[in-house]
Amino acid sequence: MTTQDATDNPASAADGAGSEWLRRFLWQRPRAHGEVWADREVSFLELFYDLVYVVVIARAAHHLATHVSWQGVFDFTVVFGLIWLAWLNGTLHHELHAREDVRSRLSIFAQMLLLAWLGVYTGEATGGGGRMFAVVYAILLGLFTLLWFTVRRHDDDRYRPTATRYVIMSTLATVAMFGSAFLEPEPRTWVWLAIIVSILAASAMITTQSETMSSSVTHSLVERFGLFSIIVLGEVIVGVVEGLSEVDEGDPGGRTVAIGLLALTIGFGFWWTYFDFTGRRMPRRSQPGLGLWMLAHLPATTAIAAAGAGMVDLVARGADSETPTATAWLIGGATAVMFVSVVAIMMRLEDYERLRPVYAPVAVAMLGAAVGALMVAAWRPGPLVFILTLTALLTVTWIAAIALLTRGLNRGDISFRA
């Protein structure tokens, strides 16, 4: 239909506009690299997507809570690493390439279906459920590979080589994951660890391509990382509740309830530490700052979820004179890792140099607090003292930051902006 025909026939033109709107709503090509929506906000669809990770992570944390040992920590770290990489893949693809169309919605729903299926086997991923966990995760990786390949088809020449390398790496990881289903549990877990390292290396390779990622960092991406941190912080609350429910057949005494509620202060301290120092703050766009900012979130969130798993035994044994060795090292070690990870994230922030008079000494304080957390784990006092000591370490670092910020503002060494 020509322009003149459309002018002579307004109804026909309206029908054409409606058809075009329907086509665009149903199915559009994915956004290519560099096609950034700088002002986009986190959508309800993304929030819905993140909910499925609540279930999957809870399954993994529950297994650790009932297998508190060095082997249990290793198994949890590997399984959580795979879960985090799935979240990172899905999050980056939607952030960088999705549109407001049915195709993007179906892509997210397909991932959610596979993740729900994966959750069935997550609790025993390093044991009896490992074979099916590997098969379902391989299917999920295959879906991600297909999605990234589709993006590659629409990229121009300057982005295509990087996208090609990532698709190849993702394909190899998919094959390796599927092949691991035919191994025994112990070698299978080591293969999974190798897959994690390989994918992280491939991700680091992409983020070193400044044209590919540096211009693509938006506030919505930063917010998604914060929301995932909220998910793992929820495991601290779950751990406390499960610990209380294991005492006296669900009717814990006043002392145990008090210890359980006080244990939540460790979770509060984690929230305070992460969000006050790094939450909603933009990472550096230069390399390798951006890649390190992303990757530092893996140990941070792993540690928080692991601490939540340790809360079950800590609260359940609230009346003991000493904190069990494995539980003390799990929670104390997780707290130390969280401190160090937040320092790594903090040092990669865009405003680190502007706020160096605050950040630098706070980083030193956090590293000292990490050492203190390990000393508390070795000391193994009773659960009440153990909780209060870790909470004190978390509190002192925050008070130190406020004092340094106030002094810097008064002296004019720094300027404040939200």
C-alpha cells in the first residue's frame, strides 16, 4: 500500500499500524551489542525471574545446613557457583539484549521452567541427584548458548568476534556438563568446578572488551546485582527460622528464641555492609574494573548464603557452652569472605577515588574485621558470645565509616552526593 493509498483510506492505514504494533509486540530481533537502553528500569518480569533462584538457592543451602563440613562447603561452593553463573547469564542477556516483546518473555519463562526442574535435584546435586542435575543444567546452558548465538547473528563486525568466542566457550561447557552426567559424584563435582572456572574466564574476556560492556553498564544492571544479594540475605532469615524450629519440636525456650533473633543481627550487618558501601553504586567503566566488580559478587553472595546455612545449627545449639567447630568456621569464614569481597567490590566503584579518604581506611578496617572473624571461629565461644562478637565486628566497620565520612565532610576533603 502506498502513502497516497493510506491517505485516501485512513481505516486501511490504521489497520496497517495495528498489524505493525502487533508484530513488534509479539516478536522482534534481540538488541545487538551496543544497543543500550540507558534509562531502563528493572521490570516486573525480571523480579519474577529472580524468584525462582530463591527456591534453587534454598535447596542448596539446606543441603549445606545438614552437611556442615569441609566437603559440604566445597560441594555447596561448586553448586552455588553454577547457580550464580546461570543467573548472571540470564541477567546479562536480558539487560543487554531483551526487548518488551513476547519473545523476551518466553525466553525468561523457558529459563524459569528449567530452573524449577533443576531445583528438584539441587539438594542432592553432589550425590544421588547429580546425574539429573547435570542433564538439566546442560539443557539450560544450551538455551543460553542459543540465545547468545541469536544475538551474535545481529551484531556488527566489531562485536562479532567476542560474541563468537563466548558462544564457542558456552557450547563446550554445555557438552562438558552433559558428559559429567556419566561420571561418579566426586569426579563430576571437579568437572563442574572446571566448567565454572572456564565460564568465568570467558566472561572476563568479554568484559575486557571495553566497546562491548563498558558502555552497557546501567543503573538497572547494578540494581539486579543488589537484588540477588537480597535473595541470599534471605537465607540468613531462613536459617534462623529452621534452627528455631528444630529445638524442642518447634517450641523453643526463651533463651533459644533470643539467640535466634540475635543471630539475625549478623544478617542485618551483612545488609548494612554491602548496601551502604557498594549498593546502587556504579562500577568503573574502565577495564579490568568492571569485570572484577562483577566477579567479586560471586564470593560475596556465596559467603552470605553459606552463613545462612550455618545459622540452622548455630541457633539449634544455642544452649551449648561452645559453638560446634564446623559451624563456627562456616559462619566465621563466610563473614571473613564477605568482608574481603565487599572490599574488592568497593575498590572497583566509580566513586572510589572521590571518596578515597573514607573508602581506603574502611577497607583496611574490613580486612582487619575479616581476620577478627577467623579468630572468633578459632576461639569458638558459646553461640551467644559468638553472635555478639561477629555483630560487633560488623558494627565497628560501619561506625568507622560514618566517623570518617563526617570528618571528611567537615574538613572539606570530600563532597557528598547520593
